[in-house]
Amino acid sequence: MDSCTLNGMNGWIIFLLFAIVVIYFFNNSKRSDSEQSAKDILDTRYAKGEISKDEYEEKLNDLNS
């Protein structure tokens, strides 16, 4: 292979790696916006009456430690 072909291949490899990185970070940013934090889930469970006040406080202490 001559150097011109190798440079062309390197360009495509760099482009593909860049595209993969951009797609990865784009997907992660969308996912983190839609996910609830552990405290949000705990608050929701307590508000629904799924856990008692004692359980809520214990789990909240676990999250904060």
C-alpha cells in the first residue's frame, strides 16, 4: 500500500471514532435527563406510602453517608 491509501484509511478511522464518541455522549446526556435520582425515587415511594417514615429516614441516611 502506498502512503496515500494509508492516509485515506487513517482519515476514515479517525472520522468513525469521532462519530462513535459523539453518539455515545449524546445518548448518555439524554439518558441522564430522564433518569430519576435515588432520592427522587425514595421520595416518591414515601409519598405513595410504600415505605414507612422510619424506612424513609434510614434509607435517606444511607444515601447521604
